[in-house]
Amino acid sequence: METMATQDHLQRVVQIARGFYARKDRAHDLEHALRVREWGKKLAEEEGADVIIIELAALLHDIGRSRAVEKTHAESSAGLAVNILHKTGYAEDIILRVKEAIISHSREAGHEPNTLEAKILYDADKLDFVGAIGLGRLFTMAGVQGWPLIGENSCETFYQEKICSYHNYLFTKSALAYFEPRFLYMEQFWQELHAERLKLSLFGQASSV
Ligand SMILES: [Fe+2]
Ligand SMILES: [Fe+2]
């Protein structure tokens, strides 16, 4: 199946994936999948994993988000990915490994990544939720969901409950090394945001004296 792992075939998968990513959900669009693919390639190179499995899994890992018919978006994406890869002509063993990675990129339904490729896909996906890109994605989601900046059910609570938890739940050392400086940048952003709010409240107190 060496011949299937060509740029032409990958390009076909990119074109098919493009049609599945919802235009309204810019936090989980094709650009997200392409960034996860680049992170995945980088981590695969450093961890000695099978790049083609990771590239295919990254491109297709969120295609089921807008049309989740199974329990979780990861399960829906995995089902759709299997059909796409069959139609594109990939071998059964590649398809099964891609499926396994996609199913466990989210821990929503208790699926744990067990293969190196699945662990790398999981980590690559989380690396797209830190740093300036991570903040951009967070606020993009907030615009769709109607979340305020802080308070109950807000950007800050999503950051604290989801993104902070990723810090303690990455599988590869390579990913952790990339995650940490980007996570620090986000921490500094929230500190700055609270400092600005505090200064504004002091302006208010001063003007009411
Ligand atoms: Fe996902
Ligand atoms: Fe994702």
C-alpha cells in the first residue's frame, strides 16, 4: 500500500474532508485539521511514529462534528473516515489504525489512546488549543456559543476546565515541550485581563469619591 501514501492521495482526502467541515464552526474547520496535521507530523518525526496514519487521522478527526449521529463526534468522525478511506483505496490495516486514533482523540466516551499514533493525534489536537491560536479558537467558539469573557459558563471557565486539564493529560514528551510555553502565554493573558479589569474598577472608585 506504499503507493497509496502519496501526496496525490492525501490531497484527495483533504478535498473530501473540506466538504465535511462546517463553515459556521471556525474553531473546528479544515484549518484546524491542517494545523493538527502539521503538529502531528512534527510529533511523529520526534517520537518515531507512522506519519501517514497521523496525517490521515488529523485530516479527518473532526469531520463528524457537524453531523454527529453516533454517541460522540469522535465516533462519528471515525465512521465517516472509514468510508472515505475505503473509497479512496487505502488498505484495511491503515484504515483500522486511523479509525482507532480518531475514536480516541476525545475522551468524551471513555476511549483512551493506546497506540503511539493515537497518542500523537490526541496531543496534536490539544496543541491547537494553546497559545495565540488557542485563544483565537476559544473566542471563536465563544462567539458561536454566546459565552461571556468571565463568570459562569464563560471563556475563562472553558479555559480552566478544559484547556488547563490538557496540561496534565498529554501523552508524549515532545508535545509537552511545545505545550508549556504556549500555555504560559495563555496564563499571562488571563492575568493581564484581570489586571486590566482591576484597574478599570479602581478608576470607577476614584471617580465616585
Ligand atoms: Fe475533536
Ligand atoms: Fe480537533
